[in-house]
Amino acid sequence: MAGIKSGERVFIGSGAAEPNALVKAMTARAPELRDVNVLHILTLGDAPYVAPEYAASFRHTAFFIGHNVREAVQQGRADFMPIFLGEIPALFEARLPLDWALVQLSPPDKHGYCTVGVAADVVMGAIRHARHVVAEINPNMPRAWGNTIIHVSQLHSAVEVDYPLPELQPEPIDEVSAAIGRHVAGLIDDGDCLQLGIGTIPNAVLKELRNHTHLGVHTEMLSDGIVELVRGGAIDCSRKNYHPDKIICSFVMGTRALYDFVDDNPFVESYGNEFVNDPFNIAKNDRMVAINSAIQVDLTGQVNSDSVGSRPYSGIGGQVDFIRGAARSKGGRPIIALPSTAKGGEISRITPTLMEGAGVVTSRGDVHYVVTEHGVADLYAKGIRQRARALINIAHPRFREELERKARELNLLA
């Protein structure tokens, strides 16, 4: 990475497509670099550039905070940019022009075209607008369909690598997640179009959908659970009115079996987040069901999903894009799903008010359904008193009396 200079802006590829060899090469030049701004969303590999000893050389800006940069962001050594995921690609054209994009690609075909494989998301936007694109060419990267191609002539330079993509193993489904999955599945009908994220709750929902039929998918993340439903016959996308007979996604994250499923599979098409996350495109899918998670929900319906109090934890991501898109879809249902408690049952996630400093990611005006292991609260077109009562009813029983008392103090209940 001899070309990167002090003060330049460098984008790093996303998720399981992080170009680890290029990242290591860049970090090795730390002694000769100053004030290099490193940008990316979640990555599964290492992030050595956020180590304290490199603070003068690199300054990371996270569009979405992963485990590998969370401590640096919370300690102030790295920055967090709150932004809708679908708006990031446009930043590279105007607000945040890129000097370099470091990416990982599948090998070129006979015509010289590589693909971005498991990560189109904001990578395609970075490739289009960066002054220099440097790529790792990895035979383990699946070849993806959709808007994913880049010709080798567009690369500033490339290096051949051969290492397995990092895998994200599905987490075991606990009793709480299983109960949430059952409640959410009860809101989903045959023929609906789905968006789900990452973690045990989405996995639990998917497990409960095995007996559904003709489901479709328009989602950011494609996971192993979705593939299981394809193979079981529950997902065939046959009733989708927008991109029928296709799974639409922006990135793929999971096991090697998932990556193999995606490889050169025309049933799965990947597009950048400026397309996948556009609420107007999402809304074109009839009966769109968006399922997203939260850290806290207050008794008026405000959703915090990116911080623990004032400490940044993850990011806005695509939650608002899909909540709004599903709300505008014909027959759509936006759903927020979360466990009723945290810290081993010591803290209620349904709260009178959000923690001091907590960010409101999804406004109370956008929220329709909130689901915990204790049931479903339908908040849409409901007044504050009705909302407070519905949310108290799905809080953990241990906290309901206290929530009711606080609600009365705040005049949320008569």
C-alpha cells in the first residue's frame, strides 16, 4: 500500500469481504503516515489501525460500529457517523470523496469482470467514486449476480490472495428468542416479502416460518436461515410483485455453505444500499414485512437501537429505511423485536424514558408493532395512553408494576 499518503481518505471493504492483506499492508506503514481517515461499515476481520499506538497515523470513521472498533469509538480514538445506510454511497460522490478503496473481489471471468461477491452494500458506491481502487483477488470469493461487477481495467492495482472468508456461525436459539420468533411469525402470512437482520431473533423467526409458503425476500443481509427456507420450499419469491422470482440483498454474511449457495446463483441478486435500502423501492414490494431489533423502547414507542445511553454501540444501519418502506408497502408490516430484559433479567428494555444520552433511531411516529417474548404491542394509530398500556403488557412481569407507576408519574396513564 505504498500509494496511500498522509491526510488521504481510505475506504475498506465490508463484512466478510474485508481485504485483510491490504489492511495489514496499510497498517504496516503507520510510522510514515499521519492523519489517514479510514472509513467502513461493519467488518468481520481485524481493525489494527484503531490500536492506541496508531492514533497519530489513522483516524477511523465508522458508519456502523462492529465489535472490532467499538472500544476505539467509545474511548474517542475513532469516530461514529450516524447516517442511514442507504445514503452512504452518495457521500462518496460529494461529501466524502475517496482517495482509495481497498476491496476484495472474485476472480475475473473470461471477459475480465470481477464481482464484489458477498458485499455490494456501500462497496459498489466506493468503487465507482474512489480515485484509486486496489483489490485482493480471492478464489474463495463467490461470484455474485446483480449490480456487482468491476472490470480489471478499472483497478489501480490488484494482488492475488487465497484465504477463506471469515464465517459467522448462527447463534443457538434460547427460550426467549424462540418465544419472540413465534410471536413475530404469527404476524407473517404466506406470500409475504421479508427483511431480517442478524442475530438469534431473526434466526428464531426464520425457524418458525418453515411451514409457510411462497415467501419472498428483499433484505440487506442474506443469512444461512434464509437459505434453509429456500431449500425447504418456504421461500421461492414467486409472489413478489417487485423483482419476482429473485432474492434481493445487499450483503451476504454467514457460513461457507451460505457463500457456496450464493456463488453464481441467478436466484440471488445483490445491489448497493442506495437501491436495496431506498424506502421507495422497499415499498414497491407488496406485503413487505421488516423485522428489526432494538436496545430499548420507551413507553411512547421511541426506539433506541444504536447506543447504550450515550455510548455508541452499533449504528442506524438500515432500520429506518426498512421500517418506513414496509409501512408504505401495500399490506406491509414494520416490526421491532427485542427481549424484554437485559443483563440477565436485571434491566427492563421497555422503559418509561430512554436512557440519558440514548439516540432515537426509529421515531414513535414510525413504529407499528413491538414484539417481546411476552407478546405483541400494536402501536399504530394509538394514543400515548394506549401505547403505554400495550408496551407495559409485553414487558417482563417483574417490571410491569414499576412501569405503570412511572407511567402515571409521567401522565402517560390516567
